[in-house]
Amino acid sequence: MFVAWRDLRFARGRFAQSSLDDATVAAWRGTAGVTAVTPVGIAQGRATVPGSDAVAV
């Protein structure tokens, strides 16, 4: 599962101090209208989007 880089940047800033537990990720998904996120990618600060280069944030 992947998340767009702009959504990843938003998530990283909003949850920088978060443990990124399931409830936190679920709440962000609902708020941002995102249907698929990669918690590991958010924690590491990068995502791989199909058809494009990995984006570091």
C-alpha cells in the first residue's frame, strides 16, 4: 500500500511525536480521506509511489 508524497509530508508533520498506532493512523485516514497509508513509510519519512521515484520528506 502506498501514500502520495504530499499526504506523507502532512502525516509526518502532524504525527512527528506519535507512536503511529492503529487508532492514530485510522483517525488520519478518515480526516484526510486517504484509503491506504504505509505507517512504516511515514515513520521513515519516505514513500515509494508506483511509477515514480521514491520521495524523501
